[in-house]
Amino acid sequence: MAGRSLESGKIDWSDIPTPATRQEILGIYDSQHDEVTSCLMQLNSKSWAKEVAFIMQGHELRRAEGCEFAWEFLFDQVHHRGQLSTYLRPMGSTVPSIYGPSADEPF
């Protein structure tokens, strides 16, 4: 979990199986959201500034302050959310207002 990784100084990335259904995705999100949010809110400034190692498959890929990794993960989520929104219109749907007004929304 993000908060524990910042406290421990190690992000040990591991791939997890892709959830099979939308309900499974929502269940995972619902079960982890409040815990992760609470943990991050309780971190002190020293935890955010602490150097953290990013590890994948047993190899350290990078070291940076925890706050830098937090920003990178946030920007990655924003990027993918925007990326997913570009698939909606070609599939016959409308683009919701996720970053501001959408041309698909009624006035």
C-alpha cells in the first residue's frame, strides 16, 4: 500500500491478476480506498521526504523522495483516465466531464 511504502522506504511493485469483472474491480477499489486515504493523510512531512526505493522483480529501478513517487503515480492515473476517455466516443458513448466541461454534455 502507498502509505506503508512511504513509511518503509520501499515500493515493491508486483503485478497482480487482472480482475475478471467490473464488480470485482469496484469491490477491490471500495475495500482499499478508505484505508489508503487514511494512511496517506496520517503521514508526516518526514515520511513524504524520505528516500524510497522502487523495486520490481527484485531489482531496484530507482530511488527518489516519496513525494516524487506520489506525484508520478497521480500523474500516471490522470494520464490513463484521459486515455480511457478517448475510447468512449468511437464506441458510441459520450465523454463525461472528467477534467471540465465536455462537448458531449447538454448545456
